[in-house]
Amino acid sequence: MKLERKRLYISKKTGLKERIKIINSAAAEKYNTVIFSLDDDFFKNRNRNQKYIKLLKHYSFNIEAGGRDFPLFIPKWLYLFRRDIFRMEEGKRKMNHHFCTTNPQTISYIKERAAFLFSRSINEVTPTRIFHLLPDEGHENTWCSCPACRAFSPAEQNLITVNTAADALANLDPEAKILYLDLGTEAEAPGITPRKNMLAEKSTIFCVTS
Ligand SMILES: [Zn+2]
């Protein structure tokens, strides 16, 4: 990627009028890249005639996808049927924040959901395609403590999750990259290494959403 991307995240809660305002001022401030959640209407709505989308084209913004989108991988309604794929805390399964990463069933759900979410958005994402996958805000270190997961640190459980999604992405576009949060509070995680299509996220763009 020759051109440096200056990124702005637009939350899925941002209304249509607000989007127009944000995009105009982003262009004035020399941003060239906009990130939408994998669950944003931008990827779900097939109507490309909306004004803010035309505006993005007018300014030739790069489009990227993702953010704090882990909750999309394991839908909360599964809690009723598959409690064992959810995070354990002090012996109890919790519905909030991440999941039980060593359960093979969790991995297969993530793989399936990631493949769906990436394939739904991939044609709108600008090559070289960049996706972002970050843990829940303020809960970066809140991961599963079940007997099997206890052997893995938050950084490792985060890597297991992003690696799974990265495999799904590589099947769709081998050139695409995932930026992930390197929790990096400890020495190298032995045995679990980031996939080749992953890069550590350095920017703090997700703190300045509208
Ligand atoms: Zn677990």
C-alpha cells in the first residue's frame, strides 16, 4: 500500500445526515479512509444511491470494515442453547464479552459467521482490503477462564479468535489483511502466532467515534 491511509471510524449508530457532515469534514481534514462495522447498513443495504455513499465516492475515500465486532461472531441467542461456547467467569457462563475460545464449536461458529460477514462486505471494501477486529472496549482482558481456556492468556485467546477469522478471510481474498489489537503485555505467546494476513493495530482510531 503506497498511499498512507488516514482512518476515520463511523459508528453504525450514526444517522444518515450526520454521516454526510462527518464525511465532508473528514475530507476537509485530509482523511482518506472510512471504516464501517461489519454490521453497518453500508454493507447490508443494497441501495447505493444514498447521499453519503455518493459523497464517499466523490472524495474517493477508501473503505475498510470491522471494529469492535466480536459480538457478531457469537450471537447472544445461542446462550439459551449452547451455553458452553460462552465465556466462563468464576465457574459461571457469561453472555457478555467474548466467548470460550478453546471450544471447537466456538471456533466453527466464528469461522462460519466471519465468512458470512466478510463475504457480505468484501466487494465494498477497497483493495488492498483492510479489516479490523478488536476486542470489546474496556474488556480487552476479559476472556474465558474455564478449565481448558485457563491455560491461555487474554492475548492468546484474542489471537485464537482473530486467527480463526483470518483463515476465513484468506479463503475469500488472500491479499486482504486483518488489523488486530496486540495485547502485548507479556512475552511472545508460544505456539500461537498471528496468521500471515494479520497486522498489529497501532492506531487508537476507535476511541474517537462519533
Ligand atoms: Zn473456555
